[in-house]
Amino acid sequence: MNLTTELRPGIDQVGYVDYNVRDFHSYDTRLGATYNAYLIRDEKVALIDTVKAPFAAQLKRNVASLVDLEKVDYLVCLHAELDHAGALAAMVEACPNATVVCGAKCKDALEGFFDVSNWKFQIVAPNESLSLGKRSLTFVPVPMVHWPESTVAYMPEEKILFSNDAFGQHLATSERFVDECDVAKVFEEAKSYYANIVAPYGRQVLNVLKAASGLDIELIAPAHGLMWRDRFGELMEAYAAWASGTYAPKVLVIYDTMWQSTELMAEEIYAGAVEQSQKIAKENPGAPRLDVQLMHCRKTTLTRLAAEALDAGAIAFGSPTLNAHLMPSVASVLAYFQGLKFREKTSVAFGSFGWGVGGPEAIQKALADLKYPALTEAPIKAKQRPDAEALAKCREAGANLANAAWERYLGDKK
Ligand code: FEO
């Protein structure tokens, strides 16, 4: 099969829609993914980015359906990560007259991945333009969004921003443009992508948004998912909010459980937060409702936990004690959040124990490492089954988390 989509006369999407990928180095791609590559046929022929290595043959077929591979002049590499550069070696081999065009840092990374001794390179400087004839590409480095060599390319004549990972989503669909799909779903996946891939680099993202605001854009063509033909304001606003860590009115209760004791505590914290959110709603008619979510971390993927945590103002983490430590599922969430560097959240640690100590205490320490202010100096604990006193403490903590999340939300509104 070959399947391409025309963006403009002589500019086509020639990448691969991967309906079957379910794990993208731990990212839960339950809706699949795409690896977008763009072919520009002008006086010169340029291919922007490639696909994952296993789909190189598909990329070659798509390109060859539009142009003789010997006529490809440039293989542009905006990002050396292998979901985009994985098929580059195959394309270098298939396109004997092509020169690889990239920044100096990208060349360094490519040298680490491939034997490039026979590759022809043209290194482009920041903001340098490459003429393709009637159209041109200007290369703008966007370091750490999300690798050091990450670059976007702007085509002023067509007002197209080839944004690589920025503004992408992991979503396999038969449509290629956001406006042809369920837009709310696309934004949800864009947010998940941001939270899981780009979140540690919020400051750099804000710089990119500033630079992009000066460009006249009619089409954003990312390297993953659907292309944006409109809603630029909404998209930039959403990215700015995610990059700034703007709080939504939201509380998460994240936990694991062995014999349902920690689960009883989690449910009580949840109930306390919901009850308080109902009071807040009554006192603030017309205001957004506080969203409270109960999330069992062996039944919820890390990807979803991160997407929900990005803008939460308060989180409770619970684990029973297992071998004088916390449960591995909870440990992995805390470790994942450590790397994602979300903005601080008011937090509480809780959990049950039998004869040993370690689970809730390890969470309390992890919260301090995350620099999430804790509601209580010590975790809320229960021996075997939580008694009425422990459950009352949980209920109170839930209400306090709701208040804290509401205050954080209001603070950002000012
Ligand atoms: Fe889609 Fe950073 O690669």
C-alpha cells in the first residue's frame, strides 16, 4: 500500500500511521501513533523527517509514488530521535543523490546512532534558510523541546510550520487534519503528549511559543498525529497553560492496595474531597466544578496518571507497606513524576501496615523529594484495617486537599 495526503500542491504527508503500537517506550499509545514525514517537490525535492525503522519500506513506497527516489535532493532531519530518524539510513541508501540537511547538534546525534561515513551532510545554522525554488525552509532550533538538537522548520511562502514533536499527539486516524476529527479528543491527546514527553521543558516551550507568535502560520505540521489548520490561538493558549503548570481545579487520589485497607483509606480521602467540592460548588455558583479522581495505579497507566497530574493542584498518594517499603507500582509513579518536574502540588501520604513500617513513610519522603508541600508532617497510617479515627483523618485530609486545590486554581486565575 502507498498512501499520501496533499497539504498544498507539491507538498505531501508521506509518513506512516501505526494503528498497532501500544507501547512507545512506556508511553501507553492505546490509540496508536503516527510518524509524519513531509515531501516537498519544488525545483529541489526535500523530505522532512522519516519514520521508525520498521516502516522504512512504507515511507519509500510513499515517496516513490510521488517522485523518483533519485530526484530527492535533501533529507531534512529536524530531530535525531529514532521515531523520526529511524528510517534515515534506509532513505540515504534509497536516495543516492540526497544530502542530509540538519543542525550541527543533530549531526552529532546521528553519528551516535548510525555509520554516517558515506552520508553527504549540509549543516544549517540557527535561522538559516534553505531555498527549494519557489519555497524555502528556515530552520529554528528549539533546544530541549525535547532533545538538544530539536529544530522546527518554517516555510514562509506557504505559512507552514513543520513543528516536529511540538504540538503532536499520539493518535492513529484515517484523517490527517485536526478539523476533520473530534477536536476535544485531539486536545486531550495533545495534552497527554505534552505531559508525558515535553513537560520537563516548560521554560523552553514558553520561548518557542514566543518565537512562534511572530510567525504568520496557516498550517502546523507536527511529526506525530494530526495537522492543525486552525485553532492556533486555542492551541498556543493550551500549550502556554501546560508549560506554565497552570492549575485546573483538580484533586487526584493515587494508590495501590493489597488487602483493601489502603483502598478504604483512599476512598475516604476521595469522599472527603468530593464532599468539600460540593460545598465549594454551592458557594461559587457558575464556577467550574472541582474534579476529584480516584486512581488505582495498577489499573491506570502511567501515561494517564501523568496527563491528569499535569494540572492537578493536590494529590494524595497511598501505599501499604510491602517488605518494609512501598508497593512498586506507587514507587514507579513517584519516580516518573520526579522526572516530569510538574509544578508543585499540595499532597498527602497515606497507607496501611501490618507489623512493619516503610510504605507510607517512603511516600512522605518521596513527596519531600518532589518538593510537593505535604498537608501533614507524618503520613496517615492504619494498622491492618483502618479504624474510625484513621478514616476520619482521611476524610479530613480529602477536604483539605480539595480546599488546597481550589485555592491553587483561584491563585492562578488572579
Ligand atoms: Fe517523536 Fe522526540 O521523538
